[in-house]
Amino acid sequence: MKYSAKTHSFFDDVFAVVELIPEGRVSSYVAIARYLGAPRSARMVGWAMNASIGRTPAIPAHRVVNAQGLLTGKIHFSQPDEMEEKLKAEGIPVLNNQIVDFEQYFWDPSTELKMES
């Protein structure tokens, strides 16, 4: 999926990818940015996740972490432990604000989704 200002906003494209992350899996800001054809836009993916909080229908922003599995976006949730609690409820172990065995839970849209041209 390549970013196209004519058809979607970048945030809308991010939301569309994040909605596809299966329960019990996580992705990263940079993996999503790469999938969207904007590998230097990981920070923009983070901004999109921040903008998604409280959106209806809900975007599973808790499933997006940094490339090392750290819960760097947790400060944007309404409660300090909300992101961690949501991940644990999906069976993802978290210790000291980091996903345990991150590689086991990592979902890379570039390999999991069929690339569109």
C-alpha cells in the first residue's frame, strides 16, 4: 500500500493497517511506516496512534509499539497502565514496559499482508 494524498490521508492509511493487526499480536511504528512506503515516517505513525485514542470505532493503538517492543505510546492512554493491561488481556506478556519475547508476538504487515502496487 503506497501513500497517496489523492485517495487517503497518511493517518487513515495507518489506521487501516492497525485495524488488521490480529488480537494477541503487535506491530511497530517503523514496520507500519515501511509497509506504507514511507520508511522514515515512524514518528508520523506514532502521531497517528496518538490521534486515534478515543476514536470511534476504536483503533487498537495498544498493539503498536517501538521496534524493540517498548510501550513508548503508553503515555497517550487515559490511564498509565491501560496499554499494558490491554496487551496482557490479549495474552501478550509485558515486563518493565516491554513485551517479553517480542519476536514471538511481532506482526509485520510487509510479510503478513499481500503488498499492493
